[in-house]
Amino acid sequence: MWRKSSYSQDHGGNCIETVLGIRDFVAVRDSKRPCHANVAVPSSAWSSFVDAIRRETFTSA
């Protein structure tokens, strides 16, 4: 079951939805375009990404 970001608002914006627990992966998609492609990333990489965002240490390349 897809779960929308808690930061999502009803009037649009940049929001994602995730599905956790698909084997060792997390599926991610754009909440505004649920019928389009989604991305699956290893659960460990997703956890590291979320932790870095929470610590405000994430930097994009």
C-alpha cells in the first residue's frame, strides 16, 4: 500500500509516496503522477537518505 509523505498538502507541490517492505527495497513515486513509473531503491540506501535529511546533512551532487 502506497503511503504519502506527511509533508504532502492537498493543493499540489513536490510530494512522494512510498511502499516499504517489498523484499529489501522501497518503491518511490510522484504522488501527482501515480500511474507513471516508480523507482525501487535498496532499503538500506533509503534509510541512509532519510536519516541524512533528518540530520540536515544531505547534500546533492
